Amino acid sequence: MKEINESIKKLSPEEIKEIVARLQLKKRSKRDLIGALTTVTGLHALLKSLDTNCHKVLKTVYASLEGVTFAEIHKELKLEIHVIEKIAEILSRNLLIYIIKNRQMLNSKMDKAYGISEIADHLRIVEPKAITDRLHKNFLHLETQKQNRVPEKTIKDRETKGFLKYMAESGCIVSLDSARNRLPSKSIDKILSGLISQNVVHIYHCYWPEFNSYLILQDTISPSIATENEQDDPRKKLRIRNRYFLLTNLLHAFDVISTFGLFLTKQQEFRKIDIRRISEAMLPLKDLNGTDIPHEELAQLSMFILNRLGCLKLNKDIAGISLFEIRNELEQPLMLVKRILKCVGPSTYDDYFKPPFDMPVYEFCKSIIKLLHKLKSTSYGYLQITLLTRSLSEANERSFANSLMDIEEEIERFNTAMNFLFIAGIMDIENGMVALSDIGRDLANNMLKTLAAEEDGAPRKNIYINPDFSLIIPAHELASDILYHILSHTDITKHDIIINAVISRSAIVRAQKRGMALNKFLKALESYSRNELPQNLDFLLREWSNQTINIKISQSIILTTSHPEFIEELLVGIAKEGIVERISQTHALVRKDYIDEIIKFARKKDAVISLFNELEEED
């Protein structure tokens, strides 16, 4: 390689003036010119003014310490010799290479181009793959959480620490333009040169698909930078544990809609009383910020999910509802959650059943679950940095630059997925540390086709059953699936860390109406109850089920009952005007306007009501 002084000697005053203008220098001195060329921002400005062929030739020249002939450049890049001559002349005038003519040849094939030693220390021209490969190394260190300390003298400076944290939060890479927006213009070159010389940051000049300079964190220190200032994380005091409460809310929404109906008004909006009933039945759920989601949004979310599952559909102004589509998953909550994850993704939504907030893509959720399965437990910020770094490392060459530009969109996509994973109970957060819940661990094992760790010993008995069939349930001590089976067969009277519930006739027959058997409920009680189950419990539950009146009202307004005397009482009662005709012992045609009156009468009889439940027959 040659020194820059040798190249400057060959430039004319006009050529020096031109390069000074390109570098936007106020002075023309040799010292200032060399100083600008060997700064991060100065070299970037000069390289950005060149075309792709110039960058390719530079890459080839600086790949050899001994210089390369034009013939070798031709062989490498398939450029014509006369084109190489022009490019070499441009690069030489910009003090980026040094050319030695071969006077023994009639043509210029054996002319030789050398790199400039001062420039070589700062120039690293690459294709996008070199950058994504480097980012993949960052991801691997983040994934394994191998901590290497950052040099003390580097992290003492507040501005530098803040910039390194910003780089980590951007996926361990930023463009030089982004760095300019974060660092003071007077000290940017000093800060970046210091980081590069200490091997904390690498710089790459990528010429395709368009030129840009990128700064990448040294892979071995990425985990250390990513964990900086975690004590300031606003989620440090959060506790989010939603269990299978989302599924319980779906069951409650079904109970309300199938009992009272869901109707559109003339304004093409759902009746307020219907939405209020569903909202009041919702169990509380927290979002990714630890905030309780408004009950109206929970009702909207439940209706949206039921619609996407094929359980809730609108027929003109009446909603039909049935759990027939998910009958196989009702008592397998893990499989139901997985099915929900697959079906909620963004697409064309039904105008009447839209989600209250953005929904995630299943494959992205799956990648987060698998990653957290490896990380075990980590901060929210660390998980975000790790995932962003992986996403950028997997970007193809054409979309790489766009991925960097869309980093805010990528962060938003991450937050959307995390929000739903928290709501679905797949992830928990405790004191700022995010981990897969028992649901998430089971789901990860299912996705990875691995066996779950076997539990040691007998189940811990921690549920109290009182003689009046009321239950005291320390929710945090129970597995999520056990809690789901218990709550799906009981009335919840208090929902907190300690859940108070009661085994009631109405709760048992609601579960029966959904298609849920008693077996898993009774087994859960037997396994986890601290005291003995009442001897008559099993008999009583089945007796309640057998004695309960079942009525069904179809969209053609046919009332069907399991007990003929129910219609007889209607005919002589307050709802008699609602009966058009009794067509058999257990069937009657009823007026649509009298449905609410018939429902009120049926509820006094503790009847199980199935309203507009034809979706089952359609299958």
C-alpha cells in the first residue's frame, strides 16, 4: 500500500479544490484534507458521492496488500478495461487509491492500483451478507447471554453509554445517518473513532442495493450493553399473570350470548344491554404494561375471537353462537390457546367483530415463544433487543436497508405480539423479568415436540371446600389447566390472588350446555382439595344436570324444551301472548318480540337456555 502524501503530490490545484468541496472543508491545507479523509463522517461523505462500480473496484483493491492490476480487476468484476481506467482515475483524484502505470505495455491491463494505508484503517466495503452474518454473531451471544464487560474507559462517558444503548435497542446496528442524529456534530468523529479503535463498534460501508455506512456492536459485548440500565426499566415492579382467564372469558361470553342473545339495533350497532351483560361477565386481564384492560374491550376481544374461531356469526340482525367448532379443544385449554394464536392474525376482519387492538402474526409469536424458551427468564428490553437483532440478521439483501429504516415498525410488531402473549397467559412478568408461564412452557414443548419435565411427587392439596360448596382457591399455587377446569364449573364470587368460587347448580348446567363433562372438574377437586369431598357431591351434580329444564330457541323462532310442562306454564303465564302455536309436546312457535319475556320466565326456572344455536347443526 502507499501513503496518502504520495497521492496528494499528484493532484492539481483544481483537483484539490474539488475534493475539498466534496468534504465541505473550510481550509485547503494538506493536514485538514488528510484529517477529513480519515474520519468516519468524512470518508462516508466521499464514498457516498461515488457509484456502485467505484465501490466494487475499491473493495477489490483493498482486498490485496500488494495491489491489483487492471487485468485482475477485469477478471474479478467483469468490467471492461476502459471502464476500469475511468473508475481508477476518479478514485485516484479522490485520494482513495494510488495508480502505478506499466510503461512496458502498450495498453493499461498491467497498470496497478494500490490502496492508501491511512484509508485502509477506516475502509471496510462489504455486501449486505457480511453485515447480516455479523449480526447473527450478535444474536448468538445475546441468545446464550454470554456477558463480556465493556472497557471501563468507554462506558464512563455518558453520551457514549447512551449511544451504545441506543445501538443495542436498534438491533445492535445503526446507520451513520442515525448516529448523526444521536451524537453531537462536534464530537461524533471522536466518539466513533474511539469506539472503533477499542473494538467496541465495527463500521461497514455497504454498497448494495444503495450505499450506506453502518455501525455494529462488537458481538461479544452485546449482552452487556443490552442489560445496561435495566434497573430503570419501568416494568421492574410489574406482575402480570393472566393464566387461562382469556379462555374463561370466552366461555362467559358464550354463556351470556347464548342465554340473552346478541342483537343489532336499527343503527347497525349491538344493543347496549347485550354488550353490558358480556362486559360484566369478563374476568380482569392485564396488558403488557400491567394495566387492566377495560371490560368493554375484553367483551369486544371475546366476541372477536369467538368469531374467528367460527363460533359466533351474524345472521341479519341476530347473532348465532355455538361452541361446536371448538368442541374438541374445550377441555384441552392448551390446544385451544394454540388455535387462537393461529386464527387471530391480521387479515380482513368482520365489520361487526373487530379486535380492540392490533393482533399478532402466529409465526412471529411462535418465534418469540421459542426464543424465550431458550432464554428462560430475561428483561422485556433484552428480549426485544435479541429478537430485533435476529430479525435484522435474517433479512434478505434487498430488504436489509428497508428493515433498518422500518425499525420502529418492527418494535411495534414486537409489542403487539408480546401484548397478546401476555393477555393469553403464555407469558408472565415478575419484578420486570419476563418468562414463559406454565402455559407457555407447555406450548413451547408442543411446538418443539419435546417432552415436558415430569412433576415430582403427588399434587399439592391447597383448595378448601366448605360444606356449602364454596371454594377458597389460592390461584398462584395451582397449575393453569387445573384452575381452568375448576373455574369453568363454578361461579366466581371474588377474583384476586385468592379466588372465591362456589359450586352451584347454574354453574354446572352452564358447563354442560357448553359441552364440558364433569370428569376433569371432579378429578381436579379430588386431587387438590385439602379436605374430603362431600360424599353426595358427584350424585348431586349429576342430579342437577338431569333435573334442569333445557330450552332452545332457534332463529326460525321455534322453542324446544326438554320438559313439556314448561310450554304449558308459558301458555297460562305472562308470556302466553308470545306463543303463536304449540306444535308438539316439547316444541312451540314463538313471537320474536316476546323472546326477552320467555328468557326471564325460563331463568326463574333455572333453565339452561340455548338461544340461536344453529351453528352446531350447520356442521
